Amino acid sequence: DTADRVFRINILIGRHIDKYPVLPYSELMNLHNTVAVVTGSSDRIGRRLALALSSHGAAVVVHCHTDREHADETVALIRSAGGEGFCCVADLTEMSGVAHLVTQTLDRYGRWDVLINNASRFTTIPIEE
């Protein structure tokens, strides 16, 4: 049930770890009937997080800001493995972008259970610099 799932996720992230025994990994990662939003999940670590959540049963909202092509590839990888996912393009530096992500997720699934804030801004520079 939902309360048990929340309890197990709390253990996973370290809350209450000193009060309760740690459950086996296989029991912690049953995410069937959950919805996970992973910001910045078009590639790199975000993609791996999205694929891992999907492989354990979560429906995944694949978020990107500008890289729609790679986000669509991530969704295709999720679906080809039998998972459920969709892409949401949103600029999370603006409240309107946050509202768009929330609205798209709630319109599609009616809720979300997991949020992983992986989105970041960075500049790639040559190692010589």
C-alpha cells in the first residue's frame, strides 16, 4: 500500500534508518504504480536515473529544457523496455516552466510520487582551459 511504500522510500533515503531495520534491496525497489518526475533526464545521469526507475516499474516523466531530441530517445528507451514514459519540455528557471511540468504530469497521471531534481546548468569547456 502507499503508506508502506512511503515508509520504504524513507528508509532508502536515510530517514529513520537508525530506528528500523534496512529492508533487502529487492523489496525497496518495487515502484509499480508510481509516477516519477526526473528533471534533466534527457541524457547522462538523468537518463540513467529515468531508466532505472522505469526498470523497477515507475512511469517516468522525462524532463528537458532544450534537448528534446535526447529526451525523446530516453522515452523511446523506456518504452522499448516495456515501460511507461513521456517527455516534458520546460524551462525550470521560470515559474511558468515549473507550472508547465506540474500541469503536464498531473494531466497525464493525476499525481506524482517521486521527484528527482537532476536538472542543472553548466558550460562545457576544453580541459586545457
